[in-house]
Amino acid sequence: MAGRLENEHVFVTGGAQGIGAAIVEKCLGEGARVSFIDLDQARAGAHAKALGAGADRLYWSRGDVRSAADIAKVHAAAKAALGPVTGLVNNAGRNSYADPVTMTEAQWDDVFAVDLKSAWLCARAVLPDMLAAKRGSIVNIASIHADLTYPGMFPYAAAKSGLVGMTRSLALEVGPQQVRVNALSPGYTETPLLKEWFGMQPPEKKREVLGVHAMGRMGKPLEIANCVAFLLSDEASFVTGTNWRVDGGLGARFA
């Protein structure tokens, strides 16, 4: 189905590659005006150019989601270009491979700044317009690690669990004004972050991972983006406070 996001302005964090890039492309395809923020200026510019959308449909800017000042600046420019934000996708995130004893406070703070705090900062920026209009949708990209995890990724699961908890709490705060907030938890998805992780593993690890998937394969970024578009749209008008797993059945397995 196309056109589900006509007349919407969707703001995406980390929109230059992987799942974020797929979300930007999908939302444009569904008729939305789309803005995105990313630290990688070269990759963001190349992605925007490849999409071929005009200035009346697409706006992007370099910015750091750890910075409230950057978020405020990019949000203001995006609003000026495309109108008030009606849909927010907090997609920006980073993996963490830390030892709980040797990890520094600075490393801990950086993980939580990207994976959790940035979602609140972005929500804080866009919510005044949503609340005034009594409509809007926020989708927080969490992870299957919010429910299931394994050694070697400390404290990623803690940050993503926090994001799901924040989703529930925020949904209760803004629900009376008809603003919806949901989380979406991808499983293994073929992104640069996943390739980075597999590069740190023995060669047989990928075969092991595929072997525990009910569908025998990993997800594609577009498959995640399809679900995001649904949650942003009016088709999900009575869906809020949830955490949707999009993992190919991985979390259903007793492995």
C-alpha cells in the first residue's frame, strides 16, 4: 500500500545508512515529507542525492543526536523547510562491546547518550507541536536485546531495555492528547553494524546465527522500515505503548 503517510512530516535520526536509510526511503515512498539527521555528512549527502527528492519533500542535516543544541537546530530548520513534525523515528544507535569492570564512565555515558537519551531529546523537541495538534506518532527503534541478549555486548541490552521502558512511560504521558509512542525491536538485520559485529566473530558464527532463525535468514532493512511505516500511519491509530518484535521468529525459539 502506498500513500499511507501523505501530508505527514517524518523526522528520522541516523537516516544515512542501514535501517535509518531504509526508513527514510520508505516514508518518502508512502508520501511523507522526510527530514533526517546524521553524523556522517558524506554518506547522508550521497543518500539524499540518490533518493532524488526535491527540497519540498526531503531535508537533511549533519548533527549529533547526543547534543540537545544540535537537535534543536536541525529540528528548527526541518520544521521551517517542511512544516511541523508529525512523525518521529528515533533510529540512531550504537553497539557496545564493553567489560562491566573495565568500562569507563565516559564509555557508559556515550552508549546511553546515543541509545537512550537522544530519543528523549528528540521527543522533547517535536512533542510541543504534536500535543498542540492532538496527533502524532513516535517510533523508537529498540532491539531484540531489550528482551534477550548474550555475553560480550554490555551494556547494550540495558540501554535498549531502557528505551522500551521509556516508550511505555511516554505513551502514557501523551496518550490523552492522541499522540502515540511505540518501540520496534529488530532482530538480526543486514546493516553495517551487523557486518561490524560479524567481523569480530569466528567465521562459523554466521552459520550458527542463521541456524537458530525460524525463517533461516536474517532481516533486510526494508522489512524493518515496512513495520515502522505502519506504526507511523493512521492504520495503527489504536496502537501505543507497545514493543513490536521484528525478528523472523528468533525470539520465539528456546535456543
